Amino acid sequence: MKKTVSIIISMMCVASALLFTSCQSDPIVGTWQSTGYRIDVNGQKGDFIYVNGRCIEFDKDGSFTDYSTNGEIYNSKWTLLSDEGDYSIEPYDDAALEQLVNGLGSDANILSPDPVYVYLENDTIGTIETYDIEGDGTKWTVEVKFLYKRIK
């Protein structure tokens, strides 16, 4: 009986240790560099543009940093959405988005800055940013898709 209890306790300790270490090693943590992006407006797909230089960094503590190509640095938080490796980044102000919005008209503004959806595939991630923008009496749904590869 003592031996059985000892074996059960040992197995519970091993299972707890495995569960703890698997929760601590999140595959999104690291530094990622952009390989390209595409902007879709009202469901019409734009051309995929290849670009290097924009980097994003996901830290273990749930913080997120976006190093844009224009030298701006943006900080936010990320969270795990599902066991399938889907994540979410809290919305943050982006100068490139502001530039896009300003180009649509003097009274253009963002109606709904949604969280950024992030999906992970091996050593590649994709981000999908969706915005409803209104200006000059017109409403647009803009979706910006970035692809990144792991660099650290």
C-alpha cells in the first residue's frame, strides 16, 4: 500500500511539473521580422507587398512591442485566445494607420479599433488587423495582414 501511494504521489509530481513547464514555454514568445503585408478594403484583396524591417517582439510577461519601419515603437499586451495557437494583441495607436486614415479625407476616423488577431504556424506568424473607418460620408472596412518569420 505504501509503495502504491508513493508511486501515485510521484506520478502526480511529474504530471504537475510537465504541466507547469508546458505552460511556461509559449511558442509566440520571441522576436519576429516582417516578410510582407497586404491591405484589403471592403473585401477586395490588395496586392501582397514584400517588406523586411518591421519587427515585433512577444515577451513572456504578456507584453508586446512593435518596432515599425518608420522608427516608431508601440507597446501593448498579448493574450492566448485558444489552444490552437491563436492570440490577440490589444489595440494600439499606429502612425502608419493614422497616415492611411488621414489620406481618406479630412474628416476620416476609425470607428472600431479591434484587437489584432495573431495566428502561429511553425516558425511563421500572421497578424490580421481589422478597422472600420468612416470619412467623407463613406464607410470602409480595412483589413491589414502581415506575415512574420522568427529571428530570435
